[in-house]
Amino acid sequence: MKEFTIKVNSYLSADISGYYNCDYVGYQKSGNPDFINHLKNMPMKSSELDLVKDFIDMQYVGITKDTCQIDETKIVGKDIIPVDDIYTEGVFVAEDCIQTLLDLGAKSVILYVIAKTRD
């Protein structure tokens, strides 16, 4: 497992540790975890595709709070490990989710992803 740091940015108020298993180097390139692409690109209903597209198009600071129902009682004072498939610096979805968890009273948040795009 490899470690990286998600730096403070407009979505995140503190540096956060993240961990990943392998580099995401590009679809069908040697050593790339292509199983992620296969899982992500399984046939979806058009309404599901529209939801994903709309989410990406409307990303903004606070979108997690506005679009997710999170039970604060399960967050306050807890160490939280969100799990995702791929982390890409500059996309900010993970950062917004992490900040939401911190704002809701998480004791700590550490991100785990299967793969991370190279810097």
C-alpha cells in the first residue's frame, strides 16, 4: 500500500492522508488496474448515466452536504475511512466528501482508493 497526501484546497480545510494500492496509468496500459474500468462501465440505465453526468457537471463546494443524506450520529467522534475506486488530484469529489465528514464531527478521516492517477 502506498501513501499520499491530499493537500488543503478550496474544498478541504486540512491536509488528509490517503492510501492506494496501485497507480492508474491508463486503460489497457501495462500494469493498469483495468478491472476498475470494467466495473465502472457495466451497462447502466440511461437515467443512471444522466445522474452521473449531472453530478460531474454541477460539482461545487458543499455538493456532498446538498446531495447526500448522512446520519451525523454515525459520524461524530468516529475515525472514518471512505473507500473509492480512483483518486485524481484536481477532481475534488473526495475532498468535498472528506470535508463534509469532518464538518459533521468525524474524529479523523483517511481516504483509501484502489488506484491513484500519477502526478
